Amino acid sequence: MSAETNEVSSRALLSSDASNRSALERSHLDLETAEKPYLDSNELIINMGPQHPATHGVLRVILKLDGERVLGTECVIGYLHRGVEKIAENRTYTMFNPYVDRMDYCAAVSNGLGYCEAVEKLLNVVAPPRAQYIRVILTELNRIASHQLWLGTHALDIGAMTPLFYTFRDREEILKIFEKYCGARLTTHAFRIGGCQYETYAGFEKDVNNFLTFFAPKIDEYETLLTTNRIWLERTKNVGVISGADAIALGVTGPVLRASGVKWDLRKAQPYAAYSEFDFEIPVGTNGDTYDRYLVRMEEMRQSMRIIEQAVSRIPEGAIMGKVPKVIKPPVGEIYHSIEAPKGELGYFIVSDGSTQPYRLRVRPPSFVNLQALDVMVRGLLVADVVAVIGTIDIVLGEVDR
Amino acid sequence: MPNFIMSYLGSTVTPGEAGSQFWALIYVLIIFAGVSVAVICMNWIERKALAHFQIRLGPMRVGPHGLLQPFADALKLMLKEDIIPAEADQFVFWVAPLIGLLAAFTVYTVIPFGPSQAVSDMNIGILFMLGVSSLGVLGIVVSGWASNSHYPLIGALRSSAQMVSYEVAMGLAVVSAVLMTSLNASGTGTLSMIGIVQAQQQQGVWFIFKFFPLGFLAFVIFAIAMVAETNRAPFDMAEAESELTAGYHTEYSGLRWSLFMLAEYAAMIAVSSIAVTLWLGGWMRPFPNLLHAPAWDFIFSLFPGLTFGGLAAIAMIGAARMPAHSFFRIQRIGLAVFAALLAFSALLLLVIAIAGRSADTSVAARFREGIDYVYWFVLKVAVFMYLFIWYRATWPRYRFDQLMRIGWKVMLPISLGVLLLTAIVGVILP
Amino acid sequence: MVEKYRSQYGSGLDPLTYLGQNYLAVDRSLIPDILRLLREEEQFDYCVDITAAHYPKREKQFDVIWILYSFPRNERVRVKTQIADGASIASSVSIWPTANWLEREVYDMFGIQFDGHPDLKRILLPDGWKGHPLRKDYGILQQDKEWVQINLGIESGQ
Amino acid sequence: MNPALNSALSINSGMAPVATPWFFYALAGMAVLSGVFVITRRNAVHAALALIITLLSVAGLYLMLYAPFVAGVQIIVYAGGIMVLFLFVIMLVNIERSSKERAFNRMWPVGLAAAGALMVLFASAIVKGSHINDMFRDRLMPLPESTNTQQIASLLYGEAGRMGQYTFAFEIASLLLLVAILGAVIMTKKKI
């Protein structure tokens, strides 16, 4: 692992170029530079996946092992490749909207938000404030749901079975709200280009507020199970360390980047939707290890609750749909728009040729880019840590493979 | 014939010691059947308890509250296709589960359910137990190797290293308990399982409380080591399902796989029995010396019946609380019948307890005594089995190197220290 | 900033803005230098994405696009260049390690070669696959039938 | 020894062991047969398994000789501990290669001669037959099963107020083993 101890506070990192340069020097992260096995013993090549309980889908990791120590890894992905970007070129802007839900199916609302906002930007329309607020509420609920799913499966990977069921119990409440709002639980297709299709149902605010009061003690419940658990600490502290500079060089975003000490969140850095109107903090870790990533995500859930609370209390009246033509035909041009999805920066790069279909639509998936850091994070660790690190990166293979 | 039975019931030694082949065989069969039933019950209880830890219901479909689920599972496993991988070492693959099973069940020959309720009382009982239970790892190692696959191999390597390391700490903890047996009036220690319990009886204290906290420390070390020794969470490295898919038994299916499970649970019960025998007074009821009046004997002998009565009541309440829907009718009847069976057992036990309340040599008194011994022993073991489930529901899994570090750098020095201190205190104090 | 480089490199550099988003249209020969400059001098330390677009009717068929972000400046910029089919372009893995997989994906989807990439092979599609699906001449129902038949043992993957 | 146990033992002290010759021949046959397997099997794991069976049968023989402690130690140390480590090492070795190699090297005449000599020794002992007790008369010691462990202990550590016969040798041996362990650790460990 990287020897440089990483005490990057966000400011130090932002101002100094030296730390970044050091990341450059060790940037050849290929398998050729694998560590040498101990006592010249034989290397063991193991296929982890695509059918493996801990790879969260159909990820295949080829592990080069010395006994149990990882000398190098190579990810083989694409088992879930559906050609989403090709499909986009053959669908109209509206028709493509549900497809984005199928990428990160754990955070379908965020995907939809990013896509709708990107097209809106291309059309040069702005969703009305009420729609923006509804979007924020649902997106933040989805962030909590995504983090819950992450927490449950991550804990399960490390061997704690029980948190999985607790998180699923509480995630159910969020999914119920989604179901009541738009009829779907997982692939919601909640938003439309230009706003939202559905007005909130009667009692939406009450449901959301109920959820907030219900969920606040539940986070503490998760934390009592794990945060100070000795085994949990030993399994996560100093495991899968990645420095802030390395994380930036590898394009890692989201909680993984923040846990490495870089205080960067698109909701603050380049606010979209109505995020500039809310008061919330960005949790930042210091060590960039698995435990910090865990803490960051736990705190993010709390911050999401803060945002939801403010949004629900201040939700404005008004229209929910902006002025969008019946047939969406953006002018010729291209746009890149990105949002802070639960897993990191989710970007849409759309090239329009003036027709009803995108000429080229590129999705910048956070999981795909973050997964690239796996190799750096697990070198020299044990097999058990590989599982922990895959869990902590929080990948969704639907999004990695698209 | 009655005389023959009576001749045994009147005996104060184990059938093995008395040289009675017939009774020894009966005992072996009873224990084999009993352990198998215990494993089946454990299967159901584990699934139910784990489910309730995790806010689910667990098995609910097969029989009322899933009571018949273990039987359904067993049937399924027996009928399942038994796959031997083409590249596996056929013979070793075939023999590996048997090794584990054999080791797990052989241990029961010396477990004392009572002063005469054991197959045999070996002079080297505890040594025999440790030795034979350590053979169980051979089954795991060999199965991992024979599967000719990477994950089982890693699982086998992990478990062999783990078991060999924890055996050391475990052995030292056991030795410190054995040392305590020598603090009798006669000044001679014993390795016999029955002798160890009798030593606790004579000294009037369970060894867990002897030389507090030395006995307690040794017990804790043993309690941790025994979890590692049986490959249970949080030390279930050998079959860590999120890392090694299923560890050493990845390639096994059907009956062979169920033999591994049987061996694992049998081994769990066996090591729990060692802990109970060594530190928790074995078959003795609570406070046998403090509350030694015959009246107390009688009160404590009511416990088995009351326990079964309580279980019957729980089952009855469960039957009563079932939804009044025709769909549940047969389940309700089934549960009621089960409750009735439990209640009948309770009644039987109570009758025996009352009939045999006088401490004479009548058949009823003998029966009452035997039931008491077995009851208290099983109850103590059951507490450990529950702990196993509790651990599994609560804790994440340790990593392999951490496990080894704890074994060698924490447990071994502590158990050595406890052993030395026990020896010193044992010499100085009396 | 652009002016400075423009004087340095001449006409190969063209700053543009659309909907408030900046991008630089850069001549292919200048790409390695410009990217390095953006990284080293202008602190665009985070390579958000590398992608491409296919214009079959053009002479230089491909647009290759780098989307960059600067943490210190909180600013995005896109770098765009045109290359012909079959031509290759310098890899930026040595500038941003994250370019590794992104370039592999561009290669996988468009067949654009990156010189100096440590391990340029397909990433999402299987290794022996024929064709590059995001080219416009690759139909949406098209697939490598031969590969599917050999490797999956079925007639068609659809 | 507590009195309860003593009284218990007095009951069966007159009991003769059952079916002794049967058990003896079964165990001895098993030991010899699996011993042959140990040296003839090309597959190292099979050989190791056969060796385990040999060790266990020998442990059974010890039990029949009223030496339960030795039997227990045999199981716990050899069958349980050493053989697990054997298997551990074998699993790390390239089995394919070793199974193709010749199982016997050119030392086999020497081995045969040694085995023959041992056999002659045993045969002579058997030929003496009923006089076998005369051979080691001065060493013959009644070792009832119940106090076997205790007697070993008093030989090794001595009884109250008296040093054991072999205390010194025993301690030296354990010290030697400790040195060996440390040496092994230092030789393999890069840094401690």
C-alpha cells in the first residue's frame, strides 16, 4: 500500500499540488508491478465471481494470491452489459428516461434526476420550485435507501448477518413512500423531463415526517451494532486505505473520496436542483480506510435526513411541470451535467443533433470509475479484506456494466 | 429381566466400567440417537432464534411454526443428488465427512451425563476428549484437499491452522481446571470426566468460581477457543460464506454435506459438554452442598417436569394464538398435539419426581436421580448452544490473521499465566 | 488562460462555450501537450470522463472528449479533438490513472487506439468480440453471432 | 484419587477384559496393513491418511496394554497435531509431480535389512514365548489402569518430597524442543 501517510485536510489537499504529484508517480496500477510472493511460494490464481456471494452481482475479480495475501487483482466486468448508451441513441429523450433507472437500480431516483436535469439543461428549461423540492426529497430518501442497502450487504460481507435485516426493514419504509408516490418501488421513474409527472399524494409530507422520526433512532441502532464493535473495528480500520491524492488521481468520487479527506460534494460544489437552499454538512473522513467510509456514509444518512426535513417543511406550492414542448427536440449542441449520486459523481454527457433522439449519450457511472480503485486498495491485504473493500466501494454492477 | 435392569439401575458406575457390554451398547445407541435428535432440534432452534434476532419469522411453513422443517430438510438432503466432482479425489472425498462425524461422535463415549450415566469413565477422559475432538479437523482438511478446488483448499488451510493454534490455548485452560481437581482431601488430581465433576462436588464449588478470577479466566479462554475449535461465528473462517462461498464443503452436496453439518453440531455439543463438565459442575444441580436437604432435592427434581410443562404451555399458547382461518386448522391441531405430547412428558416427569422423592434404592428413585442428572447437564449445555447462536447473530467475522494473532498473542499467554497462577495459588492457599 | 496557450500553439486550439459550459477544440497533434498542461499548470486534477462520438459522414470520423474538473478552481472544462478512423491518439493514463478503464471503454465501444496505454483491451464486451457497438454503423440488433454460438452454445443472444 | 472413585474401581477390578485377542489382532492387522499403505501409496495424502490409521491402531494397542495415558497422548499429539501439520504441508506441495516420482529410492536395501533385523528381534521375543516375563523381570511393574497416569507423573516429576527419576531428562528434552521451535521461527520469519 501507499506509504504516504495521508493527513490531507480538504484545504491542504486543495492548495498543494505536491500531494497530487506523488499520486502521479505511482499511477501505473497494472498487474505487472505485483508484489513478490513470500519465500518464493507458488502464486495462487483465484477467480472470485462472477458467481460469488460477496461480489454484489456479477463482478469477477481475478485474484493473484500468495497464500491469502493479495498480490494483484484484475476486475473482469461486462457480464451485465446491456448497451444502455446504444439504446439511448435509438430512443427518444422521453422514451429513454426509464432506462436510466436500470443502471443503478439501488438509486434509481438519483439516476432519473441526473438524466432529467441534463436534458432540461440542454433544452434550457428549469423545473419549477415545487418540482425541485419533490425531487430533492425523493432523491435524498433514495440516498438513504441506497446507503442502507450498502450497509446491510457490507456488514454481511464482513460476517455480521443481522444488520442486513435491520436495514431492509427500514428501507422498506422508504420504498413504501416511493410506491405511494409513483407506483414503483425500485425502478421508480419518478421524474419527467421538465419536472415531475405526479403531484405528491395526500399525506406525503406526513409520511416523510413519520419516516424521519422513525428512522432517527434506527441509525443509532445500526451504530450500536457496529460502530464500536471490536471485531468491526479490526476488520475495517486501516483496511483498503486510499489517500486523498490517490483517490483524485483515480477519479474516485462520492463517499469514498470524502472518507479520504477531500471535502467535495457536488451538492455543495456545483449545486443543482434546490440543494443550494438547504443547510447541511459534508462529512469528511481522515484515514481513507473502510471504517471512515462507513462513518461517512452513516453521517450522510443523517445529513440526508436534515435536508429532507428542511425540504418537507418548506415545500412551495405551484406547478410541478415546467414549460416543455410535447415533443422534445433539443437544439444542436452538447451538454455535460453531473449530480452527486449516492455512489459518487453521476454524469450525463449528451450530444444532440437537433432530432428527437440523442445523437450520443454517455453516462459517467460512479461505480465504474470507483471500482478501478479496488486494485490499489487491496494490494497486500488478505482475501477477507477484498470482500470488505468491494463492499465499501459500494458498486452496483448494473451501473458498472450498463 | 427386571432384576437385570435393576442390577444396572442400582449400579453406581458406568456400564463401560462395569464391563457390561449390553448396557454399554444400549448407552451408545441412546447417545447416538439423542445427539442426532439434539442436532435436529438445534437446527430448528438456531433457525428460529436467528430469525427472531433478525426480526424475521424463520421457517413457518412445514408444520406449525416450522417444527417439521428439520425433517423436511433431512429428507431433502437425503434425496438430493450426491455429486462428486470429476477432478476430485474420489476416495478421500468420500471418506472425509465420515472422519469428521466419527470424531464428533466418538467423543460422547466419555461425556458424563451423570455419575453412572456415561458409556464409560475413562481414566484419561479429558485427554481422550481433547484428542478425539482434535481429529475432527482431519475431516475438514482432507475434504478441502480432496475437492480439488481453490476455495475449499483455502478453507481447509485456514481451519487446520486455526484449530491447531486454538487447541494450545484450549489445552492449557483445561490443564488449569485439571490442576484444581488435585486440591481434594486426598491430594490427587484426575483426568477422568466423572472424577472432575466429583472433585467439584467435594470441594463444594464449581471450578468457574474457584480461585476467582483464575477459574473464570480459564473458562473464558476455553469458551472462546471452543468457538474457534468448532468453526463457528465469529471464527467461521473455514466456511466464511462471503469470502470462500462455503469454504471446505463448497463442493459437497446432499447427504455428504449434511454429514458435515451433523458433525459440526455434534462437535459443538461435545465441546460445550467439556466446558460444562470442567467448569460448571457437570450434572450437578445448583447449590448441591448449600441446599442439600432432601426437601431441596425434591424441589429441584421438579424442574424437568416444570420445564416440559412450560414448553407445553408455550406450544399451547401458540396454538391458541393461531389465526382462526381454515388454512391454519391442521397446523393448529398439529401444534396442539405437540403441546399435548409435551404436557404428557411433563406429567410423566412430575410423577417420577414425586414417586421417587425418597432417596432410597427403588426404581422410581433411581429414575428420578438419573433424570435430574441428565436434565441439569443438558440444560447447561443448552445455554452454551444458545450462546453459539447469539454469537452468530451479533458479531462480524474475524479476519484470519487477526484470529491467529488473538490465538497466539492473547489467549496463549493469558492461559499460560492462568495455569501458572493456578498452580502457585493451589500450592500456597490450602 | 486560453489566450496564453493559443499564442503558444497557434490555431490548433479553439475555445468555445455552449450553455455556460466551456470546452476546447484541440487539434489531435496537440492533445498530449494540452492535457498535460491542463493537469500540471491549470490544476485540472480530476479526469471525470473520457468518451467519444462517432460521425460517420465526416472525414475525421471521431470526436474524442475529455471531461476535466479542477478541485482548486471548482471548474469544468471539456477537451475535444477529432481523429480519423484507424488513427490512434496518445493515452492519458500517465496523466490521470483513472483514464485506464475509461480509455479501454472508448476502445471497446469505438475502436479508437490509445498509444501508450498499459493494457488496452476490451472491458465491457468479451475479448474475442467483433465490432465496436457505439459506432453508428453498428446496428442496435447487431451482435457477434459467431462469438455467441461458440462461447455460449446458443443461436443468438437475443 | 477420591474415595468414591476408588470404591467404584474395586467393583470391577476382577473383571477380565473382553475379547482381547480379537481386538489385538484386528488392531495389529490394521496397523500393519495401513503401514504398508503408507509406503506404497504414491499419493501423499493417501499415505498420510494411512499413517493416521496406523497411529490410531497403535493407540488402541496401548489402551489394551493398560497404558491409557500413552494412548491419549498418541492420539492428541501424533494423530491430532502432527498429522494435521503433515497434511498442511502436503497440501502445499505439488502433488502431481511427487506422484510421478519413484516411490522407492536406492536406500531400499538398507531399509529392508533394518526391517528384517527388527523382525528377527520380535520373532526371538515371541519364540521365548511364555518366558517373556523373564526377559524384563526387574523392570516389570504392575500398572493398573486406574493409576497409570499417576505413576507416569510420579516417574517424571516425583512424589511429595522426592525428585522424580526422569525429571531432569524430561526438562532437558522440553528445553531442547523450545530451542528447536525458536530456531524454526527465526529461520522462516523475515522480521519478528
